[in-house]
Amino acid sequence: MTRQTGPKSRQVLVIHSIPPLSSSACLARGRRGRSMAAPDPQPPPGKPPLPWRARLLVGAASALHAASLRGDGTVNRFLLSLFDRHAPPTPSPVAGVASTDHAVSDHLRVRLFTPTTTARGGDDDSKQLPVVVYFHGGGFVFHSAATAQYDELCRRLATAIPAAIASVDYRLAPEHRFPAPYDDGEAALRWVLAGAGGALPSPPAAVFVAGDSAGGNIAHQVAARHPTDVSGLVAVQPFFGGEEPTASELRLRDAPFGGPERLAWLWRAFLPPGTTRDHEAANVPDAIRRGGGGDRPWRAFPATVVCVGGWDVHQDRQRAYADALRDAGAEEVAVAEYPDAIHAFYLFGELADSKKMVADVAGFVNRRAEQLKQRALD
């Protein structure tokens, strides 16, 4: 499906939720000079299509987050700890994936997920796997690599790709503001590139960065700091902001996790005191445009896929991010659309869109890893 849009009348190719075999082919078409966006960003009237269990969990999480954010800018972490269920590491594989915790520094931990030979379809143990350095979401304030939902998501990714997943337990705001999570992300990437202290089953075939929500923001910043060391970037509903509200922020203010007061609190907790949401850490599309002709080598920016949900308040900024990267010279940028998806839909493994997103990410990582392998042989 194509249409003409924008001042340059560029062709728009739409990626909906797609089967795994076609996802990699479609994602590969998101190259420089071609834009991908939803044919109609307006969600249907009513509420997002969620099963009752997911709807209850979303409501409970929203209420818990609201109760834990104090008016003085601090967080009630004790309250959060009562409901943020943690999963322990499993050195003995569970469902074909082993996990172990590793100290990168005094304050930085990484949980490493490794698929077993059986989970990899009987592959030889010596076969090199790609490594995905993953950053969890939570508005820079909530969750950890041990949060049960993120533990489960990383296991699904490890099996589907298959790949080793290095889930980063970066420092949280407001105790640790900008740029602490970015610095932790960079340190974790360096740790993986240096061999992860011998914890990887083999030298990585390729190293990707990925993240959701605030973690997608961190993944972008880490890729921007080390564009030539990163094989690809997966930004799942990345959390960006700005002072001027977008159409989706106005339209979806009552959607799950879309409340403007909550979002404003999160940005105040993370950004340097006295700055606005037009700071380069929040308004990333604008920062890319301002630096498009400057000293950042955007043409060297790694191949990128941006996952966008039709019920996500941040969707306009996510599409603007993809457009800004393309306009600045990035060679390969794609947008994968999930029209029925709320923010954080990927944490509900029973949802069809969640399964398709994991398959789409697997297709992107495998296609990109094979592409780089062929380049090395040529």
C-alpha cells in the first residue's frame, strides 16, 4: 500500500504486523529516501482491543506508577518493590534459555540470556550468535533487568532470533539523572564488545542494541555514540518528548500510559534541572535535524527499525524520529506498524501483536547479520 505525503511527495510504504518470513523482506525496504508510516494514524473510536487480563494488568500498573510518584520529585521505591515481581537468573536452562547475572562495574549489572543448542534448533555449539544489548523501558524511573515481564521478553527474543541477549540494569532516575543511563548503556556495550568477561558462548557474530520506551531512547543514544560498533538498532516504541504537544499526544492522552501529567513528571525526573522537554535527550527528532549537517556522521548510523503502536501516545514522535534519521542521511531506516497496539504491548506475550513484534525483530536481526557476514566475505 502506497500513498504520497509531505512536502517532497515521497513514497510511503506501510509495514503492518507481518509474518516472520515476510517481515525481514519488508523491513529491508526502509532505506534512505523512502518513508514508512501508517495509512491512517487515527485509532478507531472506543478502547484498544485488549483481553481482560491484559486490561486489568495495565490498569494496575498505571495505578501503581501514579501512587509511587511523589509531588516532591522522588519515587516511593518501597511501594514499587511490593508489586514489581522479579525473576531470578536461571544458570540451568529454563525452556531452552539459561540466564546469568554479571557485574560490569560497582553500579552496573547485566543479565545475559543464552539459548541452548536445543532452543537454537540443534545448531552446533560453536556457531556464532548475534548479541543484542537490551535496555528495558519504564520512563527512566521504573523496572529493572530482573523485572519478570522483561526477563520473559528477553527469553522470547533469545529463542526467536536466536541470540544472546544482554539485558542492562542501568541506573534509574530521579536518583540518577541524564546522562547516567546513557553512560551505563555505553559501558554495557563496551563490555559486550570486549567479550563480556568470557560469559558469551562464542565471539559475537554481530552486536545490536535494542530497547523499548525509555530503553529505546537509551538504545538510540548508545548507537549514536558508537555507530560503527553497532550492527543494527531496534527501537520499540521509543520514549521521546517535546514542549509542543503532537496530535497523537492530544488525541491519546487517556490511552494506557499516555497521561500528560505522568509524562511531564518522568521527564522532570530525568532531564537536567531547569531544562525543558526540548532538551536533546527528549526531543531526539529535533536534535537530529539540528545536527544533520554537523559533526555527527549520520550516514554511518546503523540500520534501524522503529516499532510503532497505533494506540501509543508517542507514535508521532517515533515516526518523526525515523524521518529525521533518513533526512540526516542514515542509509536504512524502517518503521514497523502495529495498529491495534498500546504502549508496552510487547510485555504481554499472549497478544498476537507481541508475537509478531518478536518475529519482526528476529527477521531484522538475522537479515542484518547475514548482510554483514556477506560483506565481510566479499
